[in-house]
Amino acid sequence: MSQFYQTLQKGLKETGIKNLVSFLSVAKASAGEVRSQLYIAKDLEYVSDAEFTEVVNGLLEISKMINGLMSYLKTTEMKGSKFMEDAATYGKTPL
């Protein structure tokens, strides 16, 4: 999980929010793909109903969090650490 956060931080620092939102969109789609594979695993009885429910619920929660972060990033005035000089203009600390 720490690798995920490091990748997000690197993406924000190097490319700004627009590209980070794009990356998050890919991450959200990946969570959907994992859910699809999980349905197959359940149908083939590789996972129990309890395991299936636990993982699907976790993936749905992750997707909601990613969606919320994407929504926030699309509306924020900040553009990312790449634009630190802009942050001084706004009197804000960059993300």
C-alpha cells in the first residue's frame, strides 16, 4: 500500500493535478477489473462467499475514495507541487 501512496505523491510532484486525476481514473478502473476477476473466482469456488463479500466491499470503498479524491482535485485551485510558485501567489501550501 505504501507503494501506491509513493506513486501518487510522485505523480503529483512531477505532473500536477490534471495528470494525477488521469492516473486515479486508471486506478479506479483497475479496482473494477479486480472485482470482475473476483466474480469469476467466486463462480469457480476459489473464494468463499465471506471472502468474496469482504474483498468486494473493500474494493467498492476504495473506488468511492478514489472518486471523492478525483472530484476534489478537479475543483481545487491548487495545481500540484510542480506549481509551487503559484502556491505562494495564493498564499497557500502546495499539496
